[in-house]
Amino acid sequence: MTGTPDTTHRQTTTSHPDRPVGPVTERATAGFSTEYGGERPAGVWAAPGRVNLIGEHTDYNDGFVLPFALPQRTVVAAAPERGRRWTVWSEQAGARISFGRADAAEPGRVTGWGAYVAGVVWALREAGHDVPVARLAIASDVPLGAGLSSSAALESAVLTALADLGELDLPLADRPALAQRAENDYAGVPCGIMDQSASLRCRPGHALFLDCRTLAVEQVPFDLDAAGLAILVIDSNAPHRHAGGEYAARRAACESAAAALGVPALRDVTVDRLDAALAQLDDETVRRRVRHVVTENQRVLETVELLHAGRLAEIGPLLTASHASMRDDFEITVPEVDTAVETALTAGAYGARMTGGGFGGCVLALVDAAAAETVASTVAESYARRGFRAPSSFTVTPGGGAERIG
Ligand code: GLA
């Protein structure tokens, strides 16, 4: 990084506990005071991670997704700053960075976790907003690197904080695309729009049915408690293997298949036209990629119908079929997640699937609420037998999207 001190992104290491102590909101607020000379923040904002119930690798194909927000959130305590540099402390990183307008004007100047913050400033400014300079302190309960969208939670919390502090005229429906731009064009990660939409637009007790082409959303009631059910999230703790490169490769394969089929995106191939489309493609791998996306879109639509009908347990086979499709056709699973799915099913889950981009990360299992602990311990036992790193499990109910909390 080059430039005068005024335009250089600086980093200072600060102390951070190995295991954060206390509620996340208090940690962000206390961190703010410690880092910024005993001051109080002007406000506190929070945005959640997500699990995707179904609809994987469909978002960048203009398709359908059905995520819901986690109760775990990233919290930003912030105050406007009279100077010219944004200063950001992160509990997880144990570091404080600062960056000026020039850094925020040029993707690549701020790197690492700070890129997700500077990227939001950049995307807002690119969209013509007068972004307030601010001091921020960030703490999070969203597990990192587990496929639960910790980066979208960070972008969404920062975006919501800056939009409020600056009283920016920014409708909720326009916010996910800006957060996605921060990630795509500043941080350089070619993700779709699902995670940012979930973090910003989800509502408690609902899954978010999103049409990634029109960006129309429908809040679909998903009351697990009333049905005596639970979603068990099992973090495979598998190391991510080449996730970035493989994600980009899947995306490229889908885009080239759409071009070969003469459609704007694979969303335009429906299940009844799948065989005809497959017959037009020479490459067996590409055919399997297309089959995953087309059948996955259909599974999302069927899941939404079942949820509307209140037939929650019946979505189980769709979840399991989604997993098989990711394993066999899209080839994005790893032995740890396959084992978690198989074991959860053997232990009585109605359905189970990997959630998120793949190559590690989490599995979700739909279980009777009373069976959640047994399923979790059965998976842990089967991991131990295979010599895998121990998984971690927790149950979740759908939470709300980004908001001001203080
Ligand atoms: C990651 C990306 C999302 C989406 C999923 C796969 O989470 O950030 O945009 O593509 O993978 O469904």
C-alpha cells in the first residue's frame, strides 16, 4: 500500500480475548469505549448470519433461494467522526484499522477483514451517497468460515449503521445489492446476492423466499416450535478446501452453459425442459452442473408450497435430495458434510443437507425438537469413529434482519 499517511490504510494490533466473554452487544459497546478514549457510541446496529434452508448455487443463476436469519449477529457500535478517516476496531481480529477516502475509492487498497468495511463505504459512495466518516467497533457471534455468512453480516451491519448515521436515503430493497457490490468489487469475492439479502431482509419466524432475478421477496412463515420441530445446524469443522476457486469455477460453468443454451441464465431452463437442454450440451460435467441448478430451483418452489401448507416435516425429502444433487451433480461436498448428512438421517432426521457455498461448512438437519440432542451426539460419535475433527452443533430458529438495537 502506498500514499501519504492521510490516504494509507493503517492497522494496529489490539488485545482480544481467545474466547469473547459476555453478550455480543456489550462487547461491541465496551470495545468502542476502550478503543475511543472512553466515549459512548452514538448508536448500535446488528445484522445476522444466515442458514440457507434450500436453493444452493441458484442465486447467481437468477434463480430462487430460501434462507433464514440466524440468531447469531454481528454488532457495530458507531459514532460520527469529525476527521477524515474511518477507524474500525474488530474484536475478532484483535486489530484496529483506519482508512481515508482515497483507500475507499480504490478497491484493493484495504485488504483482509477491513475490505468488507471499506467496500461498503466504497459501494455507498459509488451509488452517490454522502457517507459519514465514523468510528466503529465490531463484535460478532457469527462463526467465521463456517458457511454462515459472517462476511454478509459484517457488510450488512456496517451498511445499516452508516446509512442511519448519515440519514441516507436508501430503501431496504436496494441495500443487498450494495452490500454484494462491496464483496464482489471491493473485496473481490464473486458471491451472489443471497447472503446479503438474508442478513438485511429476513424477518423473525420466517424464511425469505427470494427471486434472485426480480429481487421480489416473500416472507414465508416457518414456525418450527409450533410444529415441534427444530433445525439442527452441524458445523462440520472441515477445513475449507479450495472453496474460492471452485466457487468461481462453478459459476463460470453455469454461465457458459446458459450461453450455450441461448438463455440469459439457467433460471430460464425449467424442469420440464431439462432433458431437452441437457441433450444440447456435450460436456458431461456441465450437464450435471445444469441438472443441479434446474432441479434445485424446482425444489425451492416445492419447499415454499409445503411451508405455505403448514406441512413442515414433509420438506425433509427435498432437503435430502438437494444434498444428493450438491454431492453428485454439483460436486461441492466433502466427506465430513456427507457423513453428517448420512448420520443425521440414520438418527431420525426428516431431511438434511449441506448449507452454503460448500467444500466444508455446515449441515442443517430437520429433526423433532426432542431428538435434536440425540442426532447431534450420534453425528459426533460417527465423526470420532472416522477420525474427523469434532463437529459443533446448535439448534436455530429464524431471526430478524439488520436493525438498530441501541
Ligand atoms: C455463498 C455465496 C452465495 C451463494 C451460496 C451458494 O454463500 O455467498 O451468494 O451463491 O454460496 O448458494
